[in-house]
Amino acid sequence: MQKKTRGNLSSLPHTHAQTVDFLMDCNDSQKVKALVVCRLKTLQATNSTMASGKLLNILDELTTDNLKTFKWHLKNGIDGFPAIPVSQLETADRTDVVDKMEQHYKPEGSVQITLLILERMKQINLAEKLRKAYGVTLAAAPALNPGPPPQPFGRDFLKTHKAALEIRINSLAPLLRGLESKNILNEEEREDIESQSTSTKKNHALLTNISRKGNKAQDEFYQVLKTSDPYLVEDLEKTS
């Protein structure tokens, strides 16, 4: 009769039937070790599922517009986290977003990038809720294939879409108020822009003014426009 080979703990079974056969081929000591390892794997899988659920609960509290902004940050990368390809996020719902983050950043990284994005979006209450749910603090992102320093969004956006912006900016009043509140424009500059005879001329005067003020002003313009007319920004970025 052929001698049985003792159970090999390096390759644990996956089905119930395989588990029974495996344990029958083990001695008592190996059975205990195998059951412990199986239990640990079950706990890890359960913890991973619970972690995903907590993250999904946070995203469920974002409005549709805020979810678009959240996905925009994922598509562009943030603070050392690489971008997720646009094609994977364009039609993604909240569950898909969690899955994609965990595929790209692993569960721990998914929590960290979510916290970073929520704070960037000024969603302070949700960020605090996320901290309490996971018991985490904002840690540095992992160094994953670091590339050259990112260029300012505003400069690139304005340079690429200036011609389209001159024609397509319609919500000029909130944009001007936002820029004035950030001291990018003063009252005299705002009035000069508003005095132009057509909307295209007003837009041209604004963009020329912002372009002359350098990168910081262009970055602020981009952020204010994204708040006052997010759909315009999203549509223009799709054509980039």
C-alpha cells in the first residue's frame, strides 16, 4: 500500500470537500495549525469586506456633483498616488469607484487617498467621519513610481482651453465674485471686465488679466471656475 503524504500547509484547500480531505491527511498538530491559518484568512477576507463597506458608506454621502469632483481627483492623481485611467472611472458608480481604488492602491491606500481628496474638496465632516471609522490619521502617500513634479493645473488648463473659454463662459458674475474674494481681481479690474460690450469681450478681458498675473492666479482661476461652472470644466477636460 502506498504511504500517505502528510498535509502540506503551504497550500490550503478552498472548498469544503477539499478541506475535509486535507484534514484527514494531517496529524493533530497540523490540523490545529491548518485551522488557525484558515481562520486567519477568513478574518482577513471579512475585514477587507467591512473596510470596503465603510468606504462605500462615505462615498454614499457625496452628492452627484461632488462624486464627479472626487472622480476627477482620482483621474488626475494626488500627492503621490498615481492616476486611475479615465476609461475606468467615466461610468463608474460608487461601488465601482471603491473597487477601482482598492485595485490600484490596496485597502489601506484607498482610505488614505479618500481622506486626502475629501480634505482637498473641503468635505471636512466626511473626512472626520472617515478618520473615526478607520481610526486613521492623514499619512504620507506611498511613493509609487514618482515622476516629474506635476505642472500647475491652472496654467495648463488656461493655455489649452483659452479660445473655448472666451466663447463658453456663461456664468461670469459668480466667477468674478469668487476671484475678487480671493484677491485675484480688485474692484476696478472687475468693473473694467463687466464694462465690455459683449460676453466674449468680457471673457477675453478676464482671461487676459488672469494670464498676465502668473501661475498662482491661473491656478486660483481654475479652482473658482471648477466651483462656479463644474460641467464646463469637465466637458473641456474630456476634450484634452
